[in-house]
Amino acid sequence: MNNFIPAASASRCWLYVIIIIVNITINADFLAAETTFSKPVRFAVISDLHLLAPSLGCGGKAFDDEMTLDRKLIKQGCEIFHAAADDIIAMKPGFIIICGDLTKDGERDSHLLLSKQLECFMASGIKVLVIPGNHDIRNAMARRYRGDISAKTASITADEFPRIYAGCGYTAAITLDSASMSYVAEPEPGIWVMGIDSCQYDMNPAQGPPIAEGRIRDKTLEWMDQILSEAGKRRKTVIVFLHHGVLEHFAKQARLYPQYMLANRETFIACLNRHDVHFVFTGHFHANDITREGKLYDIETGSLITWPCAFRIIEFMPPNHMQLISRRIKAIPSIPSDFQMFAQREIFNRLHPMGIAVARKWLFTESDADIAAGIVADAYLAHYQGDESTYKPIGRQADMNLYSAALFFLYRRHYQTLTHDLEPADNNLTIDLNNSP
């Protein structure tokens, strides 16, 4: 395989011409002899930033009303991002990968702001690699807020995404996929990082929420198969990252929550297994959770703005030894102490009324609806934090009347499965693939 840029749509040709020229300089060693990394490599992983540019309004009745049932700390998003950036920069990783949902709802102003904010990593010598999430492109829900008014604002197109984030993987890419925003970069010698665009923004409706479920295009799968085959020949270590879940992180996830997973995950998994790829980094569900199927690990990183507001630091040691450490945001300027307690309670208070509304539809009494909603909210929070058995509930636990208890028992699969952790550990883990099943 040569250092190439595949055939692209006419609207992106000019970008690829620029990238070809830059690649000739940056990646001149691509045709050199095969290499593998021979020293420890540290990198960071964050996901689901959902950044909203302050210029679009982060207050007022319209904004506050929308946030009442939103599991994200949008208002504190910029502060949380900067706190995470400071912590990550202090740990001096070689690069950082961001698993999509960069913006609240694809607002152009939010994308432009984030692309500037990410320069803080590059100024510290940390390469940044991004891919889009389902919220980021052609999103009809992009809004600005002024007092009582919520009004539409511009989202971005697929052609704009690699232009805005040119310095975050696209300009330095070894190869780009012509069918999507997927690409491969080599941030460290011997390591190929493959960013996979798993979103269906080309099918988003003109009105209403974007399509949440993931699907990898057939042409992208063909491109991926070719690249992974070449990576094997060159003895490169491959790290794959995308937005959507690949493996189930709790029992029956694919059936209960299909919108959080790849629709064609079996084909994708088969391709990874065929080429002996062991790690895939994901996001989307906002849970800090790891699951395994055979030798394939799906390492999901929670949302930076959903409790526990976590990110990961990864130490990759040759030949196939990896240590994962999860870190949490502990303070931001507006909440300098007890931020974790604030974030947990705030997200609980967003989830709780949603549970009450459902329970009341099923004729639960007001008291029983409150109890049931608290149990369900705690189940979600337990899964969000990972290592579910260590979670300490904050909801009210009490007896329901016979009718409510019986109905709640019938629907227990919708919440109990969230609290039953699948192996391995979720927050801190050392993986030795030489001795892995």
C-alpha cells in the first residue's frame, strides 16, 4: 500500500489535495520498512463532550427548561473541558482520542469554539484525533437560547467537519476513507490509530432528533479491511475508535437499547477479529464501562459532562500489554469543592422525573412512582460510573404497594441489567493479551 488518499467526492477533493501535499512532508517515512512500537506509549481518551458555545446561551428559561430532563451538565461543559484538559496535559500523553459527540447538537459555533480549544493540547505537543458522533453533523436540533426563546442555529455539513478539525487527525492522516469521515493516523511510530465514522448523518431528518443508531458503510468496511491487512503486513499495532458501542456492556443491551450500538456490529467485529485487533474505544452511552468478547475489548469512556465526568489515561506497553486508569473531574471554578457530589445529585435529579412520568402513566401512586424512579435513576448512575457493585444509591428505598411492586417486577429487566456488571473491571484495568482468553 502506498501513502495514498482514496478517491473522494467532488466537494472534498480540494481538501484531499492539501492533505496529499502535507502528507508528502509529514509522512515521508510511510513506505519505510515495517515497524512496531518498542517503548511505552501513553495516550488519553475522552468522549461525549457535548460542548455548547456560551455565545449560543447557557441560561434563561428556554435553556433551563430543556436541561430539566437532560442527563448532561451542558451549562458547566466549558469549565469541565478545561479542567480535564489541564489534568491530561499534566500527565503528558503523546496523543488524545475523542470518541464523538463533540458538540451539544452540532452547532457550527460550538464546533468552531471546540476546534480552537483543542489547540491547548497541540500547543503542549499532544496530538489530537477526533471522529464525529451522532449529534455532530446535519443536526436539526441545533439551537441558540435567549431568555424564553429557543431558536434554530446553523449545524455543520459532512464536508465542513474535516475542514474544521483538519488539525485533529485529518491533515496528518496516512489515509482517508472516501465514503465517510474515517481515517488512519500514526501518532506514534508503529501505532496506527483508526478513527471510524459510524454515524448516519446523511439520513438525519430535516426536523427532529438525529439518528442515534450507528452503522458502518459497506465501502468503509472494505476500506477498513484493506488497511488492517496492510497493518498486519507492516507489523503495526492498531487501535480503533468510534462513537457507537460494538459489544454489549450489559445483558440484552442490543435489544433494549439498539440506538446505542452498531446495527451491523457482527460484520465489524468479524473484521476486527480477522485482523487480530484487540482494542476498540467507544462512547455514546455515557458509561465508563469495559466489556470483552474473546480477545476483543470494547473500552467505553463515559461522557465528560455526565457523572462521574470521567476520562481515561492509557499506558500501552509492547507487545500487547495495556494499563487503563480512569480519572474524574474533581473541581471546576464555579464549583471548587464537592463537584463529584454536585454532579451525581444533578444527574440523578434529571433522570428521576423521567422515571416518575413513566411510572405515573402506569397508574403508580405518587409515592410509589417516586420510589421506582429513584431505583431506576440509581441503576443508570451505577452503570455510568462502572464497577457497578461499588455504587452507593442516593434514591429512597422503601416498600411499594402490591400493584406497583408487581408491575415494577415485570419490567425489572429494563433497569436491573444495568447493575449487573460484565467482566472485566471497568475503571482501572491491566490487560495482558498474551494470557488473555
